[in-house]
Amino acid sequence: EAQVTQNPRYLITVTGKKLTVTCSQNMNHEYMSWYRQDPGLGLRQIYYSMNVEVTDKGDVPEGYKVSRKEKRNFPLILESPSPNQTSLYFCASSLKGTGTDTQYFGPGTRLTVL
Amino acid sequence: LAKTTQPISMDSYEGQEVNITCSHNNIATNDYITWYQQFPSQGPRFIIQGYKTKVTNEVASLFIPADRKSSTLSLPRVSLSDTAVYYCLGRTSGTYKYIFGTGTRLKVLA
């Protein structure tokens, strides 16, 4: 089954404790992306990747890191989480990231930073 | 930077047609305009996309005027299961950066 998977689905942590949220897709997509979703603000793009070793900032990259060492994986790293990063996070992938592509979304990771 | 604007919420009754309009500027010239549907605790899922004029599939229609500065999602004869948040999505011209609208929360009443 074609899908985007994220782990963990739920995470509660404390300020400053480094964490990684994994994202994997099995569709051989080149484009992958991370979004955060907050009430009243909709979905905002954090980082995206056009292909292996090619990443760029979205609208809200501060406090996040990403890496793309393999085509299928695109982990989101929070080196020193803060309470304002409490949010619902979605990973997405599409074939090439062009304007005719459809993005496929993972199930989401709900992160709480205390 | 592309910007999209949608109504925050709408209510409708079962069986009615619902139209949700999104205003967008600086969307990449050759890109499709895409709409997604999101249910609580799930990721957004694709509904429909188009470039100009009108596109129809089994669940919705999409109207895009010639200037492409807006688009209207039309849901015919909505049911309770259409209660969800609907987003328009575009790519900022000249980049691979995507901008979602803030979403329209549609509530369908019996």
C-alpha cells in the first residue's frame, strides 16, 4: 500500500531535550516536506526537500533541522525543543514537487513540549 | 510570497450545494490549484486540482477564472460526512515552497 508513515504519533517531552520525528514514504517520491498545524493558522511549511541531499526552508524553519540521506526518509529534528513548538506535525511527499503533483500526507505527530 | 485567503467557517444543510472560495496571489503561473480535505486527527487528502476554467470529478467541481487569482470549490449535495476542513494550496511562484490557506471549516447539519 502506498503510504507516508510517521513515528511517533504522539510525543510528550520537556524543554531542551533533543528529539527526532521520522518520516518514510514507499512511493519513490523525490519531493518531501514537513508542515506544522496550529489552531487558526492552518498548515505551515517548515522544510522541504527536492531530492537526496537537497533541502530548503519553508515558511517557519526556526528551531528545526532536517536531513535527506535516503530518498524514502526525511526526519525532522528538534535540537532544543521549546513550548512554542507544541503542535501537530505532518510529513508529506509528492513525485517531484511540481505544481501538478499531488501531495500525500502522513497521519500526523502530535508533539507536546512542557 | 504566495498568500491564500479563505473563509474561516461555513455551515450548510444536507443535500445543499456548498461553494468555498479561495483568493490567492503570486501562485506559480504554470501550476495547478489544488484543494485538500482534512478530517480531525488525519492528514489532508487530495480532492481536486485544476489550471483554468472548470474541472469536475466524482466528488467536487473546481472553478478557476481566467486571471487565476481565485478558485471556488463546489461540493454538490453535501452530506454529514463532508463535515471537514477544506484547504486550497498553491506553490509560490519561482520556488518549490507550498502555501496552504488557513482552511475553511465546513459543518454540515442534518
